[in-house]
Amino acid sequence: MLFSPYPKTRREELFDREVELGELESSVERGERLVLLLGLRRLGKSSLLNVALNELPNPSIKIDVRKTYSEFSSVNRYVIGKMLLSGMSGKKRLVEEARAFLERVRGVSVSGFRVEITSRDFSITELLEALNDYGEEAGRVVIAFDEAQYLRFGGATRYDGILAYAVDNLPNLTFILTGSEVGLLFDFLKPDDPNAPLFGRYHHDIALERFEPGLSAEFLRRGFEEVGVEVREREIEDAVEKLDGIPGWLALYGYTRVTRKLRHGEAIEEVLREAKSIADGELSRLFAYSPRYRVILKAVALGYSRWKDIKDYVTLKLGYVNDSNFSALLENLVKSGYVEKREGRYTIPDPVLERVFREL
């Protein structure tokens, strides 16, 4: 179903991502070692990644790092190691073919189709080396980290250093990193910092963009046609204007109309309610850290776009804040993807969240 609100897994479930899918698959086929899949939230990065991993002939492992961090409040080497091994367990071909390589990794046990960590001697680097040796026979192994910016919470484990070692020395591995919080992902990778492990390493970037208005309208038309539901053209036009090319919101709008028999206005309101719920969850940590984040987002959503105007609004609502602290807070929102800076002006790039933030 084109309107399914869940991450897609098959090519026919995607809409107009053939170019990006081809680029992602070609980068693996060329043997590139570090690929970054970038874009705002709800543009379909996870879906694109799922489809590519299912279509590529290479054995692959995928880790949702945000889920891992949320579950364990950590992404230390034991947690990531457990997730890597869990990604292999149950994959008959991968475990059977890689068994001889995995059994020589300290602290790893292979039993049937299960692969587990059995001691604190476990080393991620050794595991990657074993997968690289297996990749020489299998053609290549793909390791995907979804929402990879959370790898910065590795504590004593320097994942940027591990990636740099792998990129330099393990030619049969391709790492695909997705990131909705693009600024934070690059803060973690630091590819332009001469003192960082990944400085100067090549990475192939694939950026997903929002749909253009005509494409958004076509997405909605095709989705409704797929399930035999007739809607008015002016309703499609209004939905496109309000949801502005974000596939996740467009799909949710269509899904609620189809499955819950909602009218146009009711479906738009349902999208806004869902967006508020998602925003409350995603931003709860930031708001707990500083109430100024909430007021900054409201200021930008209300149309204050210049640094001085936003700061004046925050000062009016909450009192004095010095320039450096205010700049740091605003920059954190930019890095997290909730605020966008272009030509010296700040905006909310997601129109649905913009409406939600006005009510903060």
C-alpha cells in the first residue's frame, strides 16, 4: 500500500526514489566503503535503505542506533556488538557461510543460526575483520547504521576511529550511515577536522529531498487510486500546500483517510495531532535540558527569522540570555534538523512541525 505509514521493504512500495535507490545500490557495487544517506525526518531514508539491502545480493546487517540508544541508554561496544550479532542471527546463509570466520572472534559463540557475545573479551574490530574476510568470499558485506548520529554516545568506544580503521583496512565492507540530524551526524564524523580519525576519508553522500508540489499531488492521486477511493482535486491541492512534500506526512494523511474514513479536514488535523505527539517525544530531552529550546522553536515558527529577532523574543519571554549561550542553543536546533539556516535567516523546514511549534 503506497500510503502505508511504516518503512517500506520492496521497490514497488517506493514512490519516485528510483534515482536515489540506483545511486545507493551502485555505490555498493562499486565497492565504496562509506556511504551517507541524508535528509530531513520522514523523507523515506529508512525505506530506501531497506529496499536497497533487500535487493542487493550482498549479505547485510542493519542496526537502528536510535532504537538501540533508547533501549539501553548507551551504544557501548557490547551493545553495538550485540546488535550486530542479532542482525546475523537467523540469517541462514550469512551464519552458515561466515561461521568459520565468526568462530575465531574472541568472545563470540556460534550455535545453530544464533551468534552471541559470551565474554567481555569481545572486540568490535575483530568482528569487523572477520566479516571483511568473509566478504572476500561473499563479494562484500554491507553494514548499515540507521540514525548513525547516536553513535556519538559510545562513551569510551570511539566509533569514528573504528570506522576510520575499517575504511582504511577492510576493503570488503561497505558502511551505510543514515542521519536525520545531519549536523549532529557530521559533528560525530568530523570529516573536515584534521584532528579527527575520519579526516580526509572519502564518503559518498546521497541526499533525499522533499517532493515538489506536482509530485506530491501525483503521490496522493496514485495512493487513492490504488485503493479505489475518490477524492476532490482541491482537497489534494490543499493537502499538498499544508504538508509540503514530506512523504511521511502525505502518506499519513492518505492512510487516515482510507482506513478511518476521515474527511479531508479531519485527516489534516489527525496528521497535526500525530506530529505533536512525535515532536513531544523527540524533543522531550531538549526541553528538559533547557526551556529556551521550546521558546526558540516557537519564535522561528511564528516567523522571527533573524538571529537578533529570535533572541529578543526569547529574552522577552524568559529573561536575559547571553549571546554565546543563545547561539549554542540555536545551533543545536539547526544540527538536529528542526531549524534550517539559509542566507542568515532561520526557518522550520517541516511545515507540519512549524504549525505544531506555533502552539508550544
